[in-house]
Amino acid sequence: MQLFDTFLAALSWQNLFLALIGVAAGTAIGALPGLTATMAVAVLVPFTFTMEPAPALIMLGAIYTGAIYGGAYSAILLNTPGTPSAVATTFDGFPMAKRGDGDLAITVSCIASVFGGLIGGLALLMLAPPLAEVALAFGPIEYFWLAILGLTLVAALSGGDWVKGLVGACIGLMMSMMGSAVIGGDIRYTMDSTILLSGIGVIPALIGLFCIPVLIDLVATKEEHLRIEGKVASYRLGEAIRISLANKLNLARSSVIGTVIGVLPGAGGSIAALIAYSEARRASKSAETFGHGNPGGLIASESSNNATVGGGFIPTLVLGIPGTPADAVVLGALLVQGVKTGPSLFTEQSDIVYTFMFGLLIATVLMLPVGLVLGRYAYSSIIAVPKAILVPAIALLTVIGSYAIHGNIDDVIVMFGVGIVGWMLGRFGYSAAPIVLGLILGPLAEQGFVQAWMIGSATDNLLGMFFGRPISIAIIAIAVLTLMYPVIARRKKKRKLRNELTSQE
């Protein structure tokens, strides 16, 4: 009966209006390159301080989920991820837009985002306490092996050239080690430059690697930025629904991956999207089309990164441990509201927390009409704007997005430097995706390794620390299988081809 009452409370006109405004505002901010979901929540959180706790939480949750989806717009239309979690969306979203299916890509991403958000929200509603206990079982060594598992994805993200993917990931790892060490604070690889003292930030690097090469290519070529055949179609909702139904297993698997990754503090939507994309590509019968405009890759990325929203709120609400930086901002807003997170939250202030959970689900549903309408106009606008205006506008957004993170011009310099390096590497066939993967996972791997080494040395059980924990063993086994899969698949393909040639003779 209490659940039904909180559901009705979430459906009040005030909460519905706040959810609608939050989704629209979050989507608009998330669509701008460099303005992350965390920034969207942080910028708008002061507006919630005068509200009651439940409506304030609903609005913050709506802003967060809208911003995660909003990152897909620029990822699809400009090949520039609006948020870090939209990195994998560029792999197939931009090729779809280039061949004239940008409207379809936006609709497919919207449906996948809503589905993934609903799975994450339902997990938050039903599985919060047990999943939070799973998150607590992860120590430093589990995070290290999780990062190593993530690095095995280079085979899926390197366009078929595993060696170049591995080199790209190593470049990303080296970039992640510039500046002060995660533990100890030692200054490394700065080349006596004060600009690199704070290291290479993920957001400036993302903007540089994905946006600067696009800008250079737009200037260097005479062709239109998007190729549109005939009249611009409408939402293409029926076609997008058929594609989503055809990818139903991919949709469900990616949403579950996103939810589970979201539960792990510090992992976030970018790691979830990359893992889900790799699994979708591995399970697909047309894996060779991934990276060339396969909607399955788009579905995997968008469903998983939106599922992390609900998953990330599980440790935030149950344990007071924020799953992502955006969750940390929401946690701060909770404290301002007088809401104390922890296991007692579900008994002492259950009306607030369950109203918020239902409100998050409602905001996710509202994301469908809001996302379709905003995406339709975004697509039409990008097509209509000539390159002479579009290029300076994108360049301005890259500068603003890089500078707005810390208000530091050094981030802008880093963005341009990394972007030029990325463009030069791209000329030699090196993809930006493995570099980003190494940059994102580098600090996670380093911190986990150093902490595990220190604990293992202190307890005189170094080998057992790295290889003696059940969760670690399971992650290692999955990583080995992931590494072996391309070799096994290649051998099967050669054996099949040999058998076909033999049978023809």
C-alpha cells in the first residue's frame, strides 16, 4: 500500500512538471560537447534547495538521465560525444548519420536509452539492498582486474586491427599517467611543463580526440558534412521500433551490463557502454558491420549508459557511496535537504526514497517524447547549417566545453594538443576509441594495483591478494576468454573457408 501511495505522489502534477523540465534541461546540456552529466546536475542543483526533498530528487534524477541521453546527439551528428558515456555511440551513430540515417539513429538511441533507463530504475526499485552488498565486495584488486578486463576490449574497438588497437590503448595508458600519481602524488612525464602538472583530463581529451579531427576534415574537404538523400524523414519511429525488437537480446543484455557496472562505484557509463558494445559485437552474426553504421552498436551503447543511472543510485542511497561523480553531487544535495543515506533510509524516510524511485522511472518514460522532439530539431538544424557556420560553431563549443570544466585555459591547450595528435594517428589508421579506453581505465587500474600491492605486501600475501579472491578469479577468467575469442573466431573462419574450398574441389 505504501508503494502505491508513493507512486501516486510521484504522479502529482508538480512532480511530473519537474521531471519534464529536468529531462529537457539535462538533454540540452548533455548535447553540448564537454558539458557532462555531472556538470548538468551541478549547475542546476541550487534550484532544488528550496524544494521539498522528494520533488528535488526527482528533478535531479531527471536532469541526470536526460544529460546521459543528450550526449548521443552530438555523438551521432558531429562524431563528438557530448558526455564521456557517449563515446561508444560515435562508433555506429556517426556512420549512420553520414549515410543519411541520422534521424533513424537518434530515434533508435532514444528508444534504447529509455529501455536501459527503465531497467536501471527497476533494479534500483527492487534490488537496491542486495546489489549494494555486491558493490561492497569489490576491493582494490577487483577494480584493477575490472580495468584489465576493460582493456581487453581493444580487439572490438580497433576496427579489426588488434595490434593498432593495443598500441592505441597503451598510448591512452601513458596519457593517463601524466601529471601527479593517483597514489603518492609523484610528478611524472610532464616534460617540465606546468600545463601537464594536473595530467590530461578525460573531458578535454575526449573533445580533442573526437572533435578536432572532425573539424580538420570538415575544413579540408568540399563534401557536405552529412549526406542526405531526398527529403529529410520524420522520426522513423516504426522503423526504429522494428530495429529495437530485432535487437531485443542485445537491448536486454546491454541494459543488465549497464545496471551492474553502475552499481560499482567509480565505473560509470563510459566503461559500461564500451563493455556492452564489445559484447554486442562479439555476439552479432554481422560483427564486421560494427563501426560502419550497425544500429546494434548504437543500441548497446545507449541502453547500457542510461542503465547506469539507476544502478549508480543503488550504492548512493543504500550505502552513501556515490556510484558516479553525478551521484556525488546528488548525495550533496540530499545532505542539504536533510536526507541521510544508508540502510535506514528505506525505513525512516521510505516515502521520500520510493517517491524518488518512481519519479526516476516516470522521467525516463518522459525522455521518449522529449528526446524525439529535441532530436528531430537537432537533426534538421545540423543539416540546414552550412559548413562555413557549423565549423566555427563547433570550434567555439569545444573551447567552451574544455574551459568550463575547471575554468582553466590549460585544459583548452591540452584539448587542442591531444586533438592534433589524434588526427595524425588517425591518418595512420589508429582509432581514437582504444586511446580513450586506456585514458579512462588507466587511473582505475593504477589505483587498484598500487593499493592491492601495498595490502598484499603488508599482509605477506601478495600472490593471494592478486589471484586468490573469488571475484578476481571470475574477472580474470572472463578477461582471458575475451582475449582468446578473436583468435578462436579467426581460426573458425579459416577452417570454414578451407572446408568450403575443399567441398568445391
